[in-house]
Amino acid sequence: MEVLLDGKRVQVPGGSRLSDLLPDRDPRFSVAVIRPVLEEEAESQEVRFVTTAGDMVVEVADPALVSRIFAPGLAEKLRLHWQDRYTAAFGPFESGVRPAREPGRYERGDVILGCGGYDPARSYLIFSRMRHTADHGAAADGGVIGRVVTGRGLLDRIGTGDRITAVERILRRADRSHAVVTRDGDFPLEDGMQVVSYVEAAVQGWESGNVDTGAARSVEHFLLSVKEGRFQVGRSTSTHVVDTHLVPAKVPLEFSGPRLEGAVTVRTAGKSSGAVYIYTQGVSASAAHTVVGQVVHGIELVRFAGEGDLLAIRAEPEKFDLVGFALAEAEAVAARRGVTLTSDETGGDRVVVGQTPATTLEVLAAGAVKVATEPPGAVISITLDEAAAPRSVTIFREATGLKHHDVGKMPLVFRFEDVSLFKPKIGKGIGIIPENVPTGEVPAFTLAMTNDSRRGAGMVGVRASANAEFGPTSEPLTGTNIIGKVLDAEKLEQMREGTTVYVREVK
């Protein structure tokens, strides 16, 4: 029998299971299985008006009017011709309206087809800004052809010089086939089934090798989010799915545009800042979302995925981050990707601890990268106990840079006897609640952070000997949060106060 796997036709024996089709699939990942596809693209009653001030989506009352609104060349004539506190009118253009010469009553968001001087050759699309009664040269039914359903706030921002640059019909995919999202390797396959096993997205600014760095920083956040090839669906709605595992994070608003089907965005404001969204239905642009990419494969998997599903995801291009690589490995990666690498030191056994430019798109646009390196003795390996101290570990990763790279750093501020103290830069207002506080003897080389019960909150320390009275930061045990362990603490003996210590998390 024949199965369509990620767009490719595959012949499989009768009675095959999902695991037979995908023998190397990670069992944690969900896949979409769609029985013989009866899928069609259905025209909705929604039209998007792209204006110089932003986008609005209008739900049209009569589908037959869509063709009239979407007439070729219409957008070229839709300039703001006049406005007042009640309405904003775009035109003029010719229509078949038959003016009734009588006033109508309108609500905020109504879209009216009317005309000036009762002349259909001078017709206008009139957007109602507030409830009012007026004669707009409309038909006897009042001329309301639709209502703004998305972007209504734009009605108050439209001003002199604005115009409608495009009128786009919105398509909704109406899938009548039976689809399931499953992790079950024993799921039976049927002839004609479609299986979608992964999602692929092209990032904003990357097209056929041409690179635009206008969204480089927000794109870098997205590439970091999917670096491990995973998209964790934390929430699923009728319009989108969300992965929140990097929340909170500061991400700049670099490209605000319509969130069409397949658009990938990152939230830039609010409690969910840093969350990655994939849209399954078009909505208007938002000042709190920056567009970072577009799904080019696997939108069916996204559409049917539910809360808790883990999706395999790929990004093009893949993240370019050499931090943490041995210099020889970094040189090989750069060569493979056609990038010229320059190092501060050549030869010898070195570890990359920094790169310039910092973002993937900037590196690929320049075709060159400079790296800073350190000898292996300056990089200390640690483990972090995220299960026991999730908040403290998150704070530590953010402060040292381990959230973004494979190697982080922190200053060694003080050494005495068997204690080494570090002071990573932790933002103001970040609370370090007591978490994973020890109750007995703390083993040697335990890594700990001082919590908010002590004045030295945020200090990180390690002690070379066990102690049952004081923690690794020399605070009482009640003020100590255990966050992990130092694996090669002997390297600390070679380091002096005031130096930067680099840390690598071993997972």
C-alpha cells in the first residue's frame, strides 16, 4: 500500500505500523496521521485590508460582495479621501450602488458602501468610527457590507495620507478528513494515509541565500528556542499553538506584520514575552509580536496538535553558534557553512567563549565570524539540578549566559580558605526564593546560590570540603539554594580573584 510521508510517496507492506514507517522516530515526538485526504481550500467571508497604518480584517455579510471588493486594481484607488470623528472614507471608485437618499444608523466597525453626491461613479468604502446616523449615499438597506473583526483600533489611527495598499481574500483550510496526532508506534497505517512527522520553518530575512538582518535578534531567539529540534505545545487554540519554555525573555519588536497561516512569531511584551507562536489561522499584526519565520512544511501537524504534544521542528538556516566548541571543531563548522573564521589565538587546544557577530543572520550576511577563545583550563564543567531547584537554575543560566550558549561566564570575586565566590549579574527585582535548601552536611564541590533570606542574595559559591554548618557561599544552610555540582573543581585552584570564570553545563 502507499502512504504519503512528509510529501513523499512511500510503499509499505499491508498491516504496517507507524514505527515501521518511521523506525528512527523519537517516541516522545507526536506525528499527524490523516486518513485519505479530502481537503479543500474554502473561501471565507473575511477580507484583509492592508493599510499604511496597519491591517484590518473585515467579515463580509454577503460572500458575493467579496468579488466586488476584490476587483482587480481596486486597492490602487482606495486612498483616504475624507474623514471626521464618525467615519473614514476611502476612494473614489465606481460601483453598482443605488443610493436610497435617506439616512442609516451605523455602529463602530461597520463598513459601508456608499457614494458621494449620489453618484455611483464616486463610490467609497466608509469605515464607521463610532455609532452615528447619516446619509452616506448608500443603498436602501443601509449599505453595510461587513464589519471590522480584527484591528478595530486602527479606525482611530488612520489619518491624512493613509491609504489601503492591498485587499486580500483570506482563505481557510477546511479539512473534512479524519486526522489524529499520536505518539503510538503501533498505530496502524492504511492505504492513502498522509503522515506528517515534522515541522520546518524558514526564518524571517532568509530567502534563497539572500540575507536581511532586520530581524536578526528576534530570529536568534527563535533559533535558540528550536535549537534542540523540539517545539513543546504549551497551549493550543483555534488560531495558534504556543511554546513557552524560554519565557520570560527580552525580545525586540523588529518585524510587525500580518500573522498569516503558518507565520511564526515571538511575543515581545507581557508575561509571556519570549513565547514562540505558530499560527494556523490568519490574524492581524500585533505590536506585541515580532514575525520571525514562516512554516514551509508541516502546517497540518501544527493545526491538529494539542496541549502537551512535542513536535519535531527544523529551522532554515540552522543556528550559527560556535560558543562552546573546541577551536578545531569551530573551524570545521564555519568551513562547512561557507563562513570565514578568524580567531584571537591560532593553534593549540582552545575553547570558543565568544563570537562576533553574535547572531546567525549577521554571520551569514557577512560570511565571516571572529571568535574569542580560552584554554580548556579556564572552562569549568558543572551539572545543574533543574528538577530540585528549577527557579534558581533558571536564574543562574540567565545570569551566566548558559541560557543562550553552551558556555557561560561569571566573575570570581573572592577566595578564602576552601571557598570560591562568584557574583553573576542578576537583574533587579528577580526574587531568589528558598529552594532545595540543605538540611544536613553539604558535600564538597557543591554549587549553590544565596537566596533572598540573606543580604548576599545572588552570590554563587563552591566549597572544596564538606560542611554541615555553612553552605558553599559561606551562608547558613537556610540561606543556601543548592543548584548543582562542579565536576572539575581542581581548575579553580589556578584562578585568581577578579578573573572571569567560564562554565560549561554537562547535561
